[in-house]
Amino acid sequence: MPYFNIVAENDESTVVAEYEPAFIKSDGYQSEEKLEAEFIKLLCGQGYAYVGIDSEVAFISNLRKQLEKLNGYDFSDSEWERFFQTSIANRNEGIAEKAKKLQEDYIQTLVRDDGSPKNIALIDKEYIHRNYLQVMNQYVEENGSHNTRYDVTILVNGLPLVHIELKRRGVAIQEAFNQINRYQRDSFWAGAALFEYVQIFVISNGTDTKYYSNTTRERAGRENTGKRNTKKTSNSFAFTSYWADANNKVIHDLVDFTRTFFLKHTLLNILTRYMVFTSEGALLVMRPYQIAATERIINRIEISSNYKKTGRIEAGGYIWHTTGSGKTLTSFKTAQLASRLPYIDKVLFVVDRKDLDYQTMKEYDRYEKGSADGNSSTAVLERQLDNRDEKGNFHDYRIIITTIQKLGSFVSKYPRHSVYLKHIVIIFDECHRSQFGELHRKITRAFRNYHIFGFTGTPIFSANAVRGNNSVPLTTEQTFGDQLHSYTIVNAINDQTVLPFRIDYINTMKEKEEIADENIRSIDYEKVLLDSERIRKVVEYTLQHYDQKTKRSMSCRINGVQKMGFNSIFACDSIPAAMKYYDEFKRQINEQNRGLRIATIYSYSPNDEDPDEGTTEGLDDTSRDFLDKAIDDYNHFFHTEFDTSSAKFQNYYKDVSMRMKNRELDILIVVNMFLTGFDATTLNTLWVDKNLKMHGLIQAFSRTNRILNSIKTFGNIVCFRNLQNETDEALALFGDKNAGGIAILRSFDDYYNGFRDENGLYHQGYVDVTGALTSQYPLPIIAFRGEQDEKSFIRLFGHLLRLMNILTAFDQFEDSWQLSPQDEQNYRGAYVGLIRKYRNRMDGDREDISDDIVFEVELVKQIEVNIDYILSLVQKYHDSNCEDKEILASIKSAIDSSIELRSKKELIENFIGRMNVDADIHENWRNYVTEEERKQLDQLIAEENLNPEKTVRFINNAFRDGELQISGTAINDIMPRMSRFGGSNREERKAGIIEKLKAFFERFSGLGIFGHSEE
């Protein structure tokens, strides 16, 4: 039997402290049907009621019964019809609105037949075991784009809140994920759209199981106008999560997952307490380590309060969750739940810099608008602690975010304030930075009835403690109390919560062996590090390898805008070094006409007791004048008006932060700022000319390893100093002695030639995969032997794309390609052809077979050929007097290898056909595309009787934004008068027009010709 030990000794605990797998495994073949039957049997054994539902009528009837049972109220038929149509199946509500309803507005108002109001709860969040759990399977939806049959659905009070998609053992789990994406696209919206209420998806192949929220992080309209306008979910498999016990041991098998995650109190706690619907319309579900940490803090508050231990170290503790693992979400949920305890007066969330104060407020506002209050001064903080608003009226400030400096100033200025006697929870963010100073001691001496907790990604242990006065606590445990929960960098990388690092050590200088005196050696070393020739070479290397390291050839959408590649931070050891590097980067970028956008930011950083940390007030004149000049460059480029004055510098910081996150800056040169507490998923490279060690090293490296997409598979660290020993020591301290093998990417040789892992399993390398590809699918013509052979090719070439994505970051790979460019292009062309074939294919009622394969679309797109490359081939063909047929074959191969250019194939071929030997290629191309665009759009407008002026504006906006917006009012404005055709033909006609607009947009987008004249 499995051994259960609950995290907190009460019936509200969610994450099992330790779980031993149940050894009830089948050695034989297990079909998907058998896996499903076993899963349902386990659920029923845990108290779920099985219900057979075979139609939408039965579905709605069951929902009515469950809501009547929950609310102790019997609807009349007319009341139910009214309530169902307005509060449950409102046709104006999509996924986001339904998620918000369940998370925030779960008490709906029924207007009874007599006109009186009645509150109807969709879910009981206070007494969770009053909710009724049912399980159904094989529900058929016949009203979507195609008939679909869903595997298993968990109903809570009759609403489908959890959906499980299963694949048989041995099939990739991502295929279940792909199938849910198809259901999102094709049928969840159908009928009464009840499946849009799903909050959590679970995917499993029996052996491996993951879960994720029905998030709306990627906003987009439906692709067919026959469906309601709504938002679709994220299509990134990277955002799925493993369930685990509180020791971070992943629970993979479906049997074990069911016995933990699907325990009734666990699932209901997750649905009612541990999901967050953000102000941006995204639904987040917390990970097990976040839930465990939150519950352990709440438990510590309850126990220490009951035993009258507040104001002591035993009333608190600290959470060690590695950088990048979602600490802010954990702290938010902790603060939120603590503030709701009836005996807690206030929760103070304390950060140690103004910039983190700003960032935390933005994050908390994102999780819940107005959930926490910030303060611009000590006076404002005093007013909030005294429960007064700006007009002097009572206002209950439950959660307050402030800096440790403001709180320290408050303690000094108001030594007898009444808040010191109130029951307070104080949470310190990144507690390793604020625990050694006098400020911390002043705060803990002033408050009497408090619990103090610290969050940190890099705790202070005795091994990395800064030695000081004997009265000063040296470690995190001595300052905050017990370690309540840990989640290390090794846990995070194993769980794919963050990315591993790839580290290059670039030697930039040689020591003079004859220097023996250490003082002279130190002086000489620092002088050499700042030598202009060395800095020139470092910048030269950085610019030479910038495109390679930041994947400059890769295109992805960031905040709705198409961007090329990632961006980077360059970390210097001092302000004089930052000044030298900025000038040298600026000089070389201008000389090379690179067009890279650079900026620098630094500040006066005294000790942690200075209330003005992060300002420019303490800078010497030279440093401040230089920074003003650099900010002038920034202002000129971005049309801003910042300088080094106090307020404007803070705004400069915020603007730089925003532009880094939006990938509008390419290289940011820093000294200390932005190396801790700054999160940007677009950042993938850190250039380091700075001595780092222990927690500072891990913090700095971790700026690069946030998950974004399948292209970003690791964080790039390029060290211009030998930090190998320091890296090994830091990883050993904050992971374990073997952490380097997990946290750092393997060597070039391993990925190139293959390797055996610690379990003896062999992983094919680039040489193995290219060898298999060329032997199994020889060129020039690939002859596939049926569907299974095509799938094998897709998997093999997808494996090659993943290996190439890693290898291209290694300098050695440049001269080690196994395939010629032409052969690689031909294979890519076959791959792109299969993508189109499987994505467009549907044989009657048969499922789309793309559910059974995983296409690496992002990876194939990063090596897309573009129109400039095609025009260069056309130029060669032109230079051969239009006679070299091999060049024509190369052009065809290049077009076929590109997802984007295939839609433009006819356009390009027609251009080549009309070209003569005297033509100016680029000018003729521009004239040709402009002419064709005008002609084809005019023809489309005439054929479909569209509004000419609005259609032109609509298309120009699409070219500008890089996306055809087929939802909203703009698309309706260009349509012909719909009164001319009614009934079912109305939507069919509109869908046909949109298909033609999409084809037009795909044909002409990305060709460098912007828009169509509105005249």
C-alpha cells in the first residue's frame, strides 16, 4: 500500500508530503480503453459517482439536478431556462469569461418567477466537500466542426471542470495535448459550450501524466466564423506541469497521479484555492511545490498563533524556491490566504529595492487588480498602517507592499505606533539580500505580535555567509527560522520549470608568470581587465557571435508583435568598465552598421541600510555625466525624455525593463542592476565580464533560463573570466554535488556524436540521426511507403531539428554540418509538405491523424528561407541570362522548404516567368508585387461586394500587425450587407470570404511591400 504522510495535520492539506508508488503495474499490452476503464474504477473507489451522459439534453438535465442539490433549491422550468441561458450558457461569454465566473463570480443571481432575487452558487468554496463530484466518459459532441468523442470528464456540481485525455502506454504524451488543442478548436465551443468551463486539463499515456490550466494566455479569435468569438488556449506544451509530493518527487504514473491529485480534497482545494485568474485574462494553476509552501506557511501561522508564539523566530520560517520557479505567485497566494484569516490584521510584503517594489506591485495587480497597496513614501505607509485613505477616511489595507527602507524609516519615525501591537504577517521577498542590516533588526524589535517569513531562491548558509559582527545573524535560518519547504534548481530543471544553462568560457588574457607579489598581481590584473585592447576584443567576439547566441534567425511573436531572436545582458565589474564597454559597443555597432539597440543602466549602490538604494544621487560627476549621455542616446532612439534626476531615473529604469521584456533592446550593459529580481522570457544570453560567486552567480545566471518556446531550450552564459570553479561551487551549494550534470547543458561532443546517460540509456547524436535520415530516406526524391513511414520521417527529422537547435549555439558546429545546405533544404521541404498534408486532412468522421504526431513547427520556422534569399537566387538566375535550370530547381526547393513561402509559390514563379535579362530584380519585384497586390485585392473586393475603403484599411492593418484579425468589429464592417442572404448561408458566406482574405494575406505578407493604397 502507498504510504501517505500529510503536509499539515488537517483535512485541508493538498500536497502529500511523501508518496511511495503503488506497485500494481501491468507488464502486458494495455489498450487505451483498458487504461480508461482502470482510471474510472480508481476514481469511483475514491468517492466519485459515475454518470452516463449520451446527449446535451442529458448533460443539462444532470447539471440542473446537481445545482439544485448544492443550493437546496428546486428551479421551476422557466426559472431554470432563464438561469441557464443568462448565467451558464450565455452566448456572449467565452473561455475567459467562464473562467472568471468560476474563480471570482461563482455566486450568480437568479430572478425567480415572482421577480425576487435568489443567490445560486455554482461551486462552494468555503465548505469544499459540499460539492458533488461525478465522472463521465466517451461523451460525443456532434455540433462542432467535426464529430468528437472525449475521453474522461470530471463534473463538479454538473459542470465539466476537469477534462482528461488519455493515450495508450508507449504513445507520446504530447499527442494527448495536441488532441485537446484540436477539441479547443473544433468542438468545446459547440452546443451550449459547457466544455468551455473546463479549468484543468490532464493528459496521460499511463506511464507519464501532466496537468495544466485552461489558460487564455494567448489571445486569438476563432479561425472559423461559424464559431463564436472567443479566446483560445495556450498551445505551448512547455507550460504543462508534473504533479509531485512535497519532497518534489514527481508522480508520473496515472495510477499514482489518481491516488494523489484526484483525491477529492486535493482536487477541490486546487479548483477553489490554488488557481488564479489574472487581470490579463489568464488562468493559472499552481504547481505542487507552490501549494506545499503556501500551506506550510499558513499552517505555521495557525499553530504559532494557537500556542501564543507570535513575535518569536518559531512563529516564522523561510521558503527556498529557486530563482525563476514562480516565487511571486506563491507569495501572492500566501499573502492572500493569510490576509483572510480572521485574526490577522495585516500582511506586509517587504522588498529591498524600489524597482522590486514596482515589479511586485505590477505582478500582484496582474494576479488580482487592487489586491495589494503600494506606497510612494514613509508618510503614505504610515497612513496605510493606520487604515486611513488619502482623505482621512477609514480604509482596511489588508496587504501592503513596501520596501525594507520605507519600513525601517517608519519604525524610526513612529516608535509608538499602534500597529506594533496588531497581529501582523511580514513576508520578506528575496530575504538573502535584506537579512544582515540594522534595518531588519529594527523592524523585528519594533513589532510585537508578528510572524516573519522569508522567500529566497538562494539562501544564505554558513558556506556563503558574509562574516560580520557577532551580533548579526549570518544565515537565513538564524534570521527567519526553519526551512519550511525547498525546491532547488535541480528540481526545477528536472521538472522543466526553468531551463538549464550552457556556459562558454572565453579566454581573453594570459597572466605573466613572473609576477609573484599578490598586491602587484591584483593591481596588474585589474588594469589589464580594463585595457582598451581587451575590451575591444571582448566586444568584437560578442558582436561576432551575437546572432548565433541569441537565435537571430528565429522569428516569434512577443506581445502580438513579430520579433527576431532573443536579447541579452552584458554584466560588467564596475561603472568605469560599463562606460568603456558602452562606448566600444557603440563604436563597433556603428562601424559594422549592425542596427543593434544598446543601453546601459547603473546606480549608486551603498550598503543595505541606505534608504535611497538604486538612485543616482551618490554617483560621482564623471559617472553621472556619462550616464546622462547614454540616456540621451536612448531618448533619441526611443523618443523618450529621461535623465538621471531622481524621478526620471526611476522612470528610465521602468522603461528599460519594459523594453527588455518586449525585446526592443538587444544588449543591456549593467553592473549590478537587472542581475537579480528581473524576469524577461525574451532574455536568453548573459555576457559576463564580472566576478560572480555563490548566490550572486546563480541569481545572475538565472536571468536567462525562463521558459518561452521550443526554440529557447537553455540559457546562454558567455564568461570572459574563468568562473568554472565558482559555478561548480554555487551549483553544489544550491542544488547538490551532482547538480552540474543537470543544470548545465552537455558538451558539444555529446549532442554531436551521442551519449549514454547515468542510467545507461543511449541518446542519439546529430551524426546518428543524419545517418539514419540519409539511409532510410535517400535523396533526391523521397518515396514514402505509406502513412507509418511518413510518421517515422516526421519523428526523425523533428529529432534532427531539436539537435540542430542546440548545436547551433556551439561555435564548433559551424564547420561540422553532415548535410549539405541543398540536402537539408530538400528534407525540410518534405517535412513542410507533410505538415500541410496532415493539418489539412480529415477523412469523414476519422480523427485528424496529426494527433498522433508532433510537428516541430517553431523549430522548422527558425531556419526559414526568406524572400531576400529567394531574390538572391533569382539574381543568379538573371545573371546566367535566365538559362541555368539548376538555379530554378534550387529556387523551387527553397520555396518548398518554407512554411511561409509555399503560399507565395505561384506569385514567385509568375515573376520569374515574366523576367527578362535586362531587368533590375529588386525594383521589378517591388513593382510586380505592388501591382499584383492591388489587382488581386480589387478583384476580391469586387467579387465579394466588400466595402472598398474599409477592406483596404483592414488589410493594411493586418500587414502592419503581422496578423489577420478575423474577430471583432473590423471584420464585420467590411462585409457586404448580410440582409441580402439569410439563414444558414449567412455564416457560410462569411466563412468563405474570410478564407479568401486569409489566402490573400498569406500570399502577400512578409514580402517587404507594406499595404495597399487607400486612394
